Amino acid sequence: MEVGAADFQRALPRLRGRVRRAAFLAIDMEFTGLHSTFPQNNQPSLFDSPAERYLKARQSVQRFTVTQLGLAIFSNENSNKYVVHSYNFFLFPSTLGVTDVEFTLSASSIQFLSHYGFDYNKFLKDGIPYMNEVQEKILSQHLLEGSWKVSSALDRDVLKKAIDEVTSWIGAAEEEETMILQDLSDSQMFEVQLVLRQALPNVWTQPLGDKVMVKKVSPQHRQLLENSPDDCCQKELILLSARGFTNLFQTLVKAKKPLVGHNMLMDLMHLHDKFYKPLPESYEEFKRNIHNLFPVLIDTKTVTKSIWKKCQFPPVSNLLEVYAALCSDAVEADPSFSQYLTVLAEYLNKVNFIRGGVSSINFCGEDAPCQHPPLLVVHVQGWPGLNERQIYQEFKALCRFDVRWLSKNQFILLSNKFKHVRLVLRDYKHHPHLRISVYRHWRHSPRVNCLLQVSSIVALWSLLAFVLGGAPCCSF
């Protein structure tokens, strides 16, 4: 079921009830971009530690936004069957208030979404607003101070037209006379009322469906209306509208249900940044925050990447292949869900880490190191001016390595496949310009070499001083 801004408030109570009754939840998200190319060298690398990769991904999350969030709510039907309700929420950053959110579009991501039929009109015109706690605090403060500003250029034009209509009408109008403003979006209806009330002390406003009624009133009547509990422009009602999807996010957090995703690290980072708080600089703080928000995570990429070695599961990893395998004769017929949970236990809170220094991120403890093949060192002879990119291109046709500069005429290669290491050592054994060997820290590290050179110089000078200092003096 697709849900946009026009349907969201009406659907929210039912959604909250289903989340509270759920056995577990599953999410998937689409973004306006995945990996930012700014600054340079921001692409994921096998050399990345979890903290280094987090900082790279954090820069990307700050530049891109969420276009769509898929939520599947699984509820128990009986001991081994579940009913699932699936929703696709179109999202667009809140424009209600003082903050104008900026985000970047990645051409490849837009092309990918277009290929699979993503509806950009719904994203732009009917996207559900959202905000994080910092943005909400700013909006709340401005509502409290009465210092309302409009950030959207489109909304400013709409408001100017509405104000012109009201000011032209009010001069000749009698008290208790009314007029109607039309063609307003949900957020514009709040903004029109707040701006008119702020600018004109002798008017009152009230929503009528998708229209706004403006009434000319006396100052005394205006004061009574402002204190009415039925006023639609109360601070909490405005915040409820501006929070939009964040209201459902907060329900997900309070429910503390197991949360399932596939390759879900970027999803978790966007959940934190867009609906909770801006991502912290500290990788460890990010892990603690996510664990507090969602104490039980299940990443199906981590599971499928590991389980086939232990449980005779087919070596598949994308969701379509996994689904086909589970529906085939390759697994035990009709296993109970408790059997699945037993197998899943060791993978709880371990989120897949793509091409990096660990195999997965452990959100409830220390990250376990990844067992990579040995590093290779490339020593370049008679081929001046080579850089990391050229070295990468040299090996790309044969196999994939990530490359880092080591020292003058030396580069390090790192692969995630042992067969690639063996292949390169074999095929480049007699290369005229590239000498390749297994990296040995004591032999190839520039720091170790520098230390050895300094130690050698110190030892040589000490020996020389000893020899010269110990020579017998000549007498005349």
C-alpha cells in the first residue's frame, strides 16, 4: 500500500496499533544518493576500519535524503504463520517552519529509481514531511516566541497572495464577516493562519476541509478565541503536522520490536539522521544510539553471507535469490519459526559491513575482525609516475584489488578473495616492471624501515665513537 502526505494522518492511528501488536518489523529505504564523491577518496575501501567507513558514510548521509521508506509489519497468526501488512511511504523533508533543508541528487541513483518505476511526482508533491529532534526544537522555539518565518519560496508566493486578498477585503468588511482562502496544501494552511494572525490583530482563522475561513473580529473576541482549547493552530497540533513520519518513527522506537533489513547500515544511519538526531562524529556513539533505539537488529545480508557454510544453505545473498532458495527443496520442508530463530541467534545485532576491515558491525559489543587474505606489496621498477588509480586499472582486468600508496615506487594491494592473491602472485611472477610479494610489516613498513635506518646510523656512530675514543694517545 502506498502512503503519501494526503493519507498519512488518517492512517497513523491504525499504523501505530499494528506496530504495537507486531511480532517483528522489516524496513527498506531509497535515497537520492548512496556514496558521495565529495570529498575525493570517499568511496568504500577494503582498507577502511569501521570508524573510517562510518565517517565516509556520514558525509554521504548528510548530503542525500530519503525518498521512500518501505515498512512491513509482521503479526502472529498462529505458532508458525504470520500476517504481513506492507506500506511504501513517500517522504519529503518538512518545509513547515524556519529551516530549509538542502540535499543532493546522485545521477546514478536517480537513474536506478527511474528504471524501477519510482514516482517522483509523489515524492515531490505528496511526500510525508519529517524532522529530527534538533529541527523540532528550533521550530518549537519559534512557535513559542511567535517569530514565524516561511522558508519555502513557493509558500512565500502563496502567502503573499493570501495576505493581499485578506488586506484588500478587511478594510470594508464588518465584524463577524468571513471570506474563504482556497488551493492550500496542508503545510500552507498552517502557515497562512499563523502569518495572518501575526500580521493582523483583528482577524481570526479556521480550517474548513482543504480551505481556510478568515473572520474579522474585535480584539476582545480575538483574545477569547486564542485561549480556546479547540484552536487548530495550537503549538502541539502544528508540531504534530510538521513531524509527519517522525511520529510513526517514534512509535517504532517505543515498540522495541525486532527490526529486519538487508544490508541495512545506510538505512540505520538515515533513520538516525533524519528522524532522531544528526549523526554524531563518534562511531561508538552512533552504535550506542542505534542499540538504544532498536535493541534487536537482524540483517539478512549478514545471515545469508554466513549461514550457507554451516547449514548447507545455497550460497546466495540478494533477496530474490534467498526467497527462491527458501521456497525450493534446498532447505528442510516447512521449518518452524523457532528453528529459524535458533539459527539467527548468533547474528542478532550484527549488520553487514561492505568491503571493509570487519565482516559486520556489532551493535551490542566489539566488532569482530575480518579474515582478509594477506596484503600484497607492489614494487615498481622502470615505470615512473604510476599512481594508485593506474595500479588499480592494471589489475582490474584480472581481478579486483583496493590500492594504497605505501612509499616511493611501492603500493599495497588488498583483496577479499584468496584466489585473487594466488592469481596475481602467479601471473605477475615475471613482469618486467612490477615485482609483487606478500607484505611483511617488518620488511615493508616505511616506519619500520625508518626506525631501522635511524638505529643503524646511531649504532654506526656509537661504534665509531667507541673506536676513536678507545685509541691510544701518541706521545712526543
